[in-house]
Amino acid sequence: MPGQDDAREASPPIVDIRHLTLTYQTADKPVYALSDINLTIHKGDFISLIGPSGCGKTTLMRVIADLEQPTSGDVTVNGMTPEAARLQRAYGYVFQAPALYPWRSVERNVTLPLEIMGLPKEERLARARRQLELVGLAGFEKKFPWQLSGGMQQRVSIARALGFEPQLLLMDEPFGALDEITRDHLNLQLTRLWLQTRKTCIFVTHSIAEAVFLSTRIIVMSPRPGRILDIIDCSDLPRERSIDIRESPEFQRIAHRVREGLMQGHSYDD
């Protein structure tokens, strides 16, 4: 009998990237950002992109989101061009900073994109309450961003991205500015959220431990121009994970492989 992973592989990919290259033309010389990227992401995957600063992790995510245009190659999102996927609001995007409006309540920050979409008020409020409950912020609807901690603000940002009810969630190092204790707590919450919703997630990080803890697969990227050095399967780890799993031999083995990949890519020469 085919297993869950076999069924996932047989389904149409959520993101399919073929021979993607991106070069910026500047006044003095071209900047080669991405080179010959090939990657297939299936429904329910949690993919982490890890590599040195400037290797093109965020650029790759922005190409998927139609915020950057590739020089060559093909990208599809839900079987569409990135532009069509953006226009159909096929993904939610969580930025490095929460980017909340301080004069709007938590609830009204979450509903803002839904207002722009023209959804009726009752539907907007229902979605906001549903997503805030998912991220553990039920009861904070009437608070303002300045009344929340940094971690809580980022959870509001995640709830806002989920308000579209997308199948794909793009997250650009959302916990990078937080302290380690808060980051661990949000990693745990994000894992539970992923298990509950089965969203397909693409997550940018500089943290090896974070990448291993969250992911079904880890994409190790080289310094600029960004290339894929290694794709590491984390399926040997259980789907439900606690912080203690970081002490397990399997976790340490995967983390060691990520670290070796980064070192072989000369990521520590900076």
C-alpha cells in the first residue's frame, strides 16, 4: 500500500522551480543572485532555506511570491505563474518584521487585507478570530501592537497571512530578531500550527537548530550566486516534535549534515 509520502509525491507540486537564474544588472557589473535552482515542493511540505547572508534565500522566496522577476528559468505556484498565484492570493507572506499598524487593534490588523479584498465584515471578523485562536492569541483581539511582546506581534503577522486561507505560507526569517527563549516557544507553536493546518510552508532561517526542528526538508544554499548544495530529508524525525528532540542522535546527525554543507560551501569565509 502506498504511504502518505508516496501520495504526496504523486500529487501536483505546490511550487515547481526549473533552472531558475536571477542576475541583477547594476551600473558597474552584474550581480549574480541565483544560479540554476531546481526545486519541487509538495503539498504539506515544510521547507527551510538556509545559507549565508546574501546567498539568495529571500530572493528565491520573493521570486515565488512574484516580488522579483527571474532572468531565466520557470516557476509555477499551484500550477500557475507566480503573477497569477499572487493575483489569486494563493499564498500568505510573513516578513522579518511584523509590520503592524500601531493605531489598529490586533483584530483590525488581521482583517486589513480582507477589507482590501472586499470581504463582508462578519466574514472578516470570523476569519480573524479563527486565525488568532490558531496562533494562541484568542482574547487579544482588542489589544494594540504596542501592548504586545515582539513574539506576540509576530504571531499577529502570521494570523494576518493565514487570513487569506492560503495553502502556501512564505515566512522570511520571522523569528530572527527574537531572543532564544521566545524563538524556541514560537518554533514549538509553529510546529503545532503546521500539524493542525497542514499548510505548505517555505521558511527562511540562519539557524541550523531551527531549520532541523521545523522542517520536513532543508535546502542548503551556497554563497552568491545562490545554488542548492544539498537537500536534506528530515522524515526520520517524528512529525510531532518537542524541544527535547534537539538532544536526540537523529537530530544531531541532521544538524551535523547541514553544518557540513554550509562549511563546504565556504559560508564561514566572510
